[in-house]
Amino acid sequence: MTEQNNSLPPKTCTIEKLITKEVDIDKVIEGKKTATRRNGRYADIGEEMILRDKKFVVKNIYEQKLGEVTEDHAKQEGYENLDEYKQSILSMHPGMKWMPEMKVWVHEFE
């Protein structure tokens, strides 16, 4: 599902804050992480992200409900399976529950 930038709402943050954890940066550099989900929109399609002097280009951005996240999506995020991804997300946000109807923004890059 590809949308044009002009049909997306305004960004809520900057691309520099899209991926900040060292473990996630490692996964991107190693090619194990090709997408990230955020509660806001951090980039535009075609925007470049620089991590450790390497350039990655945002190829797609779309909204998704947490209940629609699949095993393949979890692997795009750099996890072995969906349960590992869920546990990681919940551990980063103390007190958060996995809410299937909650919408997030998917940022796919290469």
C-alpha cells in the first residue's frame, strides 16, 4: 500500500528520531530491520535517514492497527517472531497494553 506524501497528515516528529536505540541501529545496518512502527509520522516517502554514515531511504509509509501486525511484519522490525516483537514494545512502554485497535505509522526503508 503506497500513498503519496500529499495525502499523508503532517509529520509529528523528525526522521532523526525514527531509529535511535543502538540495538535497532545495529539491526538496520545489518539489514535485519527494514521497517519501524511509531505512534506518529516521522518521515516522508523518499526522505533519507543517515545511521552511522550509511544512507537509508524511506520507501513507504502507511497506518496500521497493532492487531494487523503479522509474523512477517515482526521480522521486518528485526525480531524472530510476533511474540518477541510484542514483548519488546511492551517492555519499552511500562504499563502499556497491546491494544489491537491502536493505530501506528509504519515506516519502511531500504
